[in-house]
Amino acid sequence: MRTLSFILLLVSALCSAQDVKEYQKRLDAFNETWMPERIGIHTDRTSYFAGDRIWYSLYLTNTPWSPSSVSGIVYVELLDGIDSVMVRQKIRCREGLAHGDLLLSRKLPTGRYKLNAYTLWMKNDPANAMTVISLPVINLELPLSPSPKLKSSVASVLDATQSANGNIAVNASAPGTLVAYTNEEVLAVEKVTRGSEKDIRISQDAAIVNIGLLDEAGQVLDVKRITTDVAQDSLVLTLDRTEVRPRQKVSLTIEMFSKAGLPLDGHVSVSVASANVLTSVDENESQPSWINGTGTRDKSSFRKEIFAHPLATGSLNPFASSTPPVAAPLQIDSSQVLHIVEMGTNRNLMRSYGTERFFGREAGYNIPSNISYQPRDYMSLPTMEDFIRELVPQVRIKKFSGERRMVIRYTSENSLVYYFKEPALILIDGFMVTDPKTVYDLPMHEVERIDITWGTKEINSLGIFSLADNGVVSITTRARYFRQPDGELLKGLNEPLRFEQAAAESTEGNLPWLDDPVYWNPAVTVTGKTKVEFAASDRPGDLLIKVRGISANGQALDRSVKLKVVHPSR
């Protein structure tokens, strides 16, 4: 009897091992064919009012991690309750990093909406094509609309948690095949019956484990994603104080470590907002098509969008729909009503006092530069030509075929300094300039910023082929008035606004400062350790500080901490 049991156990182990090899073969083929991309989204808040602005940052990775091979264009869409696209933005992504903003209409009815982010390359795998966040939006000026008939959701048939011994405890309420996997490795494959309980052993370095349940036909029934307790890259947040007065300055130290405990570089975004009762919901459960063997079809359907000019084949255009939106139902219980009314009152108060802030455009966002000049910081000169000759040593004005042209000096390496042989590409407000005289006669009081690019890395990241081989001089005017027919270089790309926080510890005036978010910085570079500063608003209560980003190893990181704002009288 013992011999028979041993044989059955051995046969079962051999079959399981063969299954693991088969699924590993599928996963390897899928990764080799697609190098699948994934997007992480960080929004400034977890819920919004109609008329608010959504600030967001994006982190694009692939498998295996290689920031130079990810797409250069990301699409961000706002969808209503029946998945109709209301707004689509086209965002420039540089080395896996991007950020932007999206203004919500004041006419949006109360309900849940979706914020989607994807690349064209991700659409090759429809089962895992988008990153989706469900966002609650409140409109106190409109009555609640009837709930529409939405797509019925599939009931969960899988429950998975990390057990005390470090393994994954799984309970399946339907028969099928369990597949445990990371992005690169299949960990286990086991047959289960209805009500089965399994304890799946995981490898020591598996930070994130996916558990999939397939039916007899190989179709995915359910997938759960588990973040394990194993050592991995980490973020450490340290506040210089845990309680502050209104408008008091706060210092936040951000440290990044590798799983070996060594300082690590990376990029993060930082949001500081009221600790909302209503929360967003991450809906992007990973259900890749490789798991049932359908993820290795011809990969010519969609190409990676790397170059911004000329437009890639199949590139999607940004737009804003005029169709009235339909909101998905939003459940609000009695404990949340007071918080919602308070936040809405604060917004109306700011609006009535005329203290709502206006944000300027983020000059040079789409043009990476090696050096920038802001004319307001220098002596007053009448024209652009005078400014360049007197104050910009990186640019020389020379004659080419009788015309005065700008030539850039290459200085990225100390041992290699020279002038490019051909004229630089000249841009004004993102439009290519064909007549140099337009630039030279430009009045300096109209110029906000001058960005100069000559480095090989920066030129390559522009994604405009050979147009920038001799460097770029990009000029941003204050009014953004310049237009050149058929000369728009970064056509259709969203140009984000620049978030600016009100002055800290201001005692002048009696107008309230009730902004939410209090602080937003979508592009913080961490070189092992860095520090950001912000000021608390006038609203007492808890502030949620959320830091999200990506390490130099390509690992997504997320950490939060709370700060209490107390009234001086306490």
C-alpha cells in the first residue's frame, strides 16, 4: 500500500513538473515575442469633485526591464460608467517616465469613472491591454442620476493570501488548474477541485506572485496578485515632524534601497492631500493571454511608438467627446457624507474668494535639454539675436549660404568640445522655424524660456530621427502664440501644467488656503536619498503623503505616511 502511494505521489510530481515546463515555455515565448509593457499610475488623490484637476504620473516598464526599449508614447483616457471615452490624451514618455494633468468637467454627474493608461504595443495582448483605475467623482450641484445597466462582473472564484510560513495559501471555489507565476517564472501548476485548499511554495526572491485559475478548456476564470514579504527594493519615508500647524513647512526625506540594503537611485512622484474617505480602485487584474497559449500570434498588429515625428502608423489622436457622460453607480454611506460636504464647502469657499489657483504650462516638458535660460534672470536685451550673442556661449551665429544660422557647441565630454558642422534645429513653441529672421527679431520680453540640447542621449530621446542631429534650440514664448503651417514637431502631445504650491507660513491677509492637493511633484529624482518640502494647508485633519515610483532596477515602489494638521489653539 505504501509502495502504491509512493508511485502515485511520484507520478503526480512528474506530471506537475511537466506542466510547469509547458507553462514556462509559454511564458518565455510570450516575453521573448512581446517584451510586455506595464504601466503604474499615481494620481494626486483617491477621489475628486466635478471641476477638479487630476494630476497623474506614469511609470512604464517591460519584461525584462530595459528603460531604453519601452514605448515613447502613452495614451491616457477618461472613461464613463459604460466605458465610453470622454477624454484622450497623448503623453510623451521618456525612459519609462511621464506625467500630465486632466481637468474634469463641472457637469459630470456623481459616480465612478475610469482612468486608463496604455501604449499601442500593449494592445497586442487584449487580455492585459490597459492599466485601469476606478475614480469616484462627486458633484454636489447635480442630483444623483439613476444607475445605468452596466456589464455584469464575474464573481471571484479564487482566494489567495500569503500564509505564516511564507507560502501562498489558495482556496478555489471552482475546479480547474492553478498556475502560480511571476513575470519571468512559472512557480507551480496544480489541478484542483471545487473547494480545494492548496499551499503553494514560492521562490525566495518572488516579490510579486500571480495566481491564475483556468477551467478545463484553458480559459482564465480568475487571477489574484499577491505582494509577498520577501526582501526587495524599498522606499523609506521620514518626516521631520508628525504634527504641524496650518501653513507650517514640512520636510520629507525619501530614501531608496536595494534588497541588499544598499542606497539605490530611482524616480518617484509625491502627492500630499487630505486623507479622503472615498478611495480609488485598482482594477487591472493581470490576465495575460500567454497562460492559455494564445499570446504568441503575429506581432505586426501594433508597433511600438518611439518617434514623435513623423507620426507613427496607427497613432491615436487626442480628443474630447461632447457626448453626455453616464456615471457608474457610487455607494456612499452615512459616515462619508459629512466629509464630502466639508470638502465641497471648502472648494466653494476657495472659489467664492477667488483664491483658486491657475497653473502655468511646463515649459520645455517635451524637449529634453542640456542647459536652459530664462531671460527674466538676465540683463534686459532688445532681441533674441542680442541675447544669444551676449549671454549664450553654447550657441554661435554663423553664415551658411549667406544666411545667419545658429550652431551649437558640443560640450558633453570634457575631452571633446566642438561646434556642430551644420545649423541646429530651431523651435518656437514646438513648431519648426524655417525663416531664421523670425527668431533673431523676436522681442525678449515675449520669451519665457530657451532650452538648448546637444547631448547624444537627449537628442536620441527626442524621437525625431535626423532632424536633431546637430542639436536643438527650443524657444518658449509667454503667450504660446507662434504657429507654423505643417511645422508642428510634437503634434498632438499633451503639454502638462506646472503645479505650484502657495507660499509657506504666510501671515499676510485673512483669505483661507484650503487647497487639495496640498502638494504634487510628478518628477522627483532619488539618488539614494533626497528631500522635498511643502507647507500644510489651513484645513485641520490628516494629510496622506503618498510616494510612488520606480527603482533603477525597474521595480515599482509605493509607500505612504500620514501627517496631522492641528489648529494652534489645541
